[in-house]
Amino acid sequence: MRVRVDGAEHVAERGQTVAAVLLAAGRGSWRTTRIGGRPRGLFCGIGVCFDCLVVVNGVPDVRACQRVVADGDDIRSQDGAELPS
Ligand code: FES
């Protein structure tokens, strides 16, 4: 499958999570904190900590460790977190 990571094309394997694709692309972090702009990426890997938030196909706050990648996904780094409205 082909996906895009911050605009660059990458090959992904069926069943990989978005986090796995990001790590395979050499990314250690893909989000910054709302306060202080500190880098965040994979931490717990089981959907608990919400450190791995990322934008997938324009939808923010996707947990990269829980979302299975799909062909054509557009994965983008995220600044902070979207607050519930
Ligand atoms: S790494 Fe903790 S929720 Fe994804």
C-alpha cells in the first residue's frame, strides 16, 4: 500500500498501524504538546496515553498506535491536540 507522511510517499504493509508506518519512515515524534511545543510520539503503544496523536486524512487526534493504516492514507504531524467543542 502507498501512504503519505507529511507529504512524502511511503510503502506500508497491510495490517501495520499508523505508528508503525511513522517509525518505519524514521520518525521518532510526530506531535508537539500544546504547551511548550515538546515532541511526542509512541509511548504506551496500547491506546492509553494519547501521546501518539496524529492527523490522518484531515482528522486530528487519531491515536497512531490504534489506527490500522489504509491504502492512500494522508498522515500529517499534529501541533497540540484539538479540544472538544
Ligand atoms: S502510544 Fe499511547 S495511546 Fe498511542
